[in-house]
Amino acid sequence: MATTMNISLPESLRDFVEEAVDAGGYSSVSEYMRELVRQAKTEKDLEDRLLAALDSSDLGPVGPEFFEGLKARAKKAARGGK
């Protein structure tokens, strides 16, 4: 179930959003804003998982392979897990 949320923007940001909607092929400002919120949530979830892993005592060896794997998982998460 969707709920409504109203926001106020200065004219310059409103113009930016409208241009982004047009350029991005979004059907509405709402669709654009939902996508931004989803991206922010994905980033926050990834950050939380990374911080939890760092706090974990089972981090394993931390070398170049670790960071390459981490980068690959971050890119996958940024694409929505695809």
C-alpha cells in the first residue's frame, strides 16, 4: 500500500528534478523519487552490512582478493542485486 508524502523544494531543485525525470525516461516525479529512495536504501543496507562485517571476528584474510570481491558485491548491490 502506497502512502503520500509531500515535499517542498526551491525552484532550482524542482527544475533539476523535472529535467531528470524527462532525461531519465521516468513517467512521473513520483517514480523518480521512488528510485532515488530505493538507491539510498540499497546504499545504507550495504553500508550496514560492511560495518557489521568489519565488527565480525570472522573477517578472514584481507588482501587484494578480498577487496576485489567486495568491489564486485558492491557493484552488484548498486545494480539492485542483478
